[in-house]
Amino acid sequence: MTLLKTALVLSLALALNGCSNGSSSPAAAPANELPTALGEPAISQKPMLNVVEKDVLKAVFANSNEIPGVSLYLIKPNETESEKAERLKKTAALSNAAKATLVDIQSQCKLVMPTQIQDGQLKPEAGSSVVQTSNASASGAACPVNVVTGSKSTTTIIESTADFSAAKFSTAGTSSENQLVISDELQRRTRISATGNQMTFSALSVSANNTFGMHMNMSGRLTMSHLDYGQVTADIKADILSKGTPAGTPQSEANLSMNIRLANIDADVQMIQKNDHKRYYLNGQQLTEKEFKAIFGEGIDLN
């Protein structure tokens, strides 16, 4: 499992598709107009981590990447071809041991695939709203993990033409994922006994004149019970802006910050993206992409 990516991708999907169960309150809603650009975030001024501390982070994230993400086996029924291609790409990138774990989950677990329940129907008028919920799980006596996921969101029309060709709407919601590592062998190999996340988001989406835009604020907490380092906690915040046309490449910006705490380590991770250009920071120290991924692997990304 990628510690952050699973939560981030899920919440992004919920925001874009108007669909996210968690008990937290939704993140603060963006204004009713898309910003021209995101502001430059302040860079952390915490003391730089030493080599030993970086090695601990590297070990923890390497462990987390050995547990297949739930999106690789809890597959929504309306998966698109591009989503399927991305899922297969992620599956191919797994280590051999993680691929074997994925096969065990697929063959030995009772998988309840995501099911969407919709309450209401959007109409092209201000105040019209729809609530969508989704739940999924993996369990069973021989299942190496026990997973429960849930999401709930509300999408509300702010303004719209009669045919929805030009519309502005808000989406707010929550998502959660809780996972117990049941298999003794998987615990020994990954050093992880449980993971979880609670995410909230609020997004504004605008479409008009064959263009679209989306601004989303997201926040949440990720947790991990590690057999060597105890409780790992990561509080995250993300600010994401995307604009474009259906036929073109979207113009995107994203500011992501995550405060990771474990043992005596207090680490601020920051990623700043302007289209294809990304900057990475760890306690204020700027890292190259190679240096960053040497510590975190693919466990944290904006894509």
C-alpha cells in the first residue's frame, strides 16, 4: 500500500466524480470562483533530518509499498479503460512478493466491490443536490488482510444552464479506509499490523465554453501501526487547481504538505507542482526527484 497515494487518489476521484464515510468534517470549501493560480506555500523551517532519520523513513515507506493498494483489487464496476490501464500499470510495478500477496487477496478473500448508492438527481437549478455513498471490503478466514472502505459526498449546483453546457457546482465529502494485516507472514515481511486514513475534501468545479476547471482543498490523517517504530501518523493538506479543455492537456497546480511523526522523528514533506515541474522538500531541504524517491519510493506522489 502506498501510504498517501491511496488516500489522495481516492479523494481526488470522489471530488471529480461527485461521489466520498469518515467522521471528520469536510475541509473548508473553496470560494465560488476559481483562483487564477495557487499561492506559493511557506517552506518548512524545521531542522534538517540526519542520515539515520532519513533511513528510518525510507524503511517505513518501503514496508508500506509491499502491501498492495486496495484499488488494485477492490475495483469499481464502472472502471474506465484509462483507469484499468493505470491499475494494471501499478500492478506491474509491484515487487514479486507484493504481486504474490495481491494474488492471495484476490483468490482467498471475500471481496465486496465498491457499490454506489445515489440519493437524489441533479437538476439544472441552483440548490439542486445529490448525495452519493460507496462502500467496499475484503475479508475472510484465509484472507491476509481485513479491509473496510467507505465514502460519502454531496454535490450541489451553484448555477447552470438548462442543458448543463455551462455549470458551476460544489462537492464536499469524506472518505475512510481501515486495514488490518491478518497474515503473520505478511506482518513479518512488512513489519506493519494496521493502516488507516480519514480524508475530507471540498471542491469547486466550473465548465463553460468547452473549458473546465476544478479547485479542491483536502485534509486528513493517515496512520500506521509499525512493529519496529510504533505508531506512525501523517497529517496531510492539499490544494489542487486544474484547468483546461476536453481535447487539450490540463494546466495543473498542486501544493501538498504532510507532517509525519514516528519515534523521535518530526518530518515535514512538501511537494509543489506547476504543470510538469515539481519541487520536493523535506524539513525545508530541497531534494531532487531522485533523492526524494530514494526515501519515499512511489509512496508519495501528486499523480
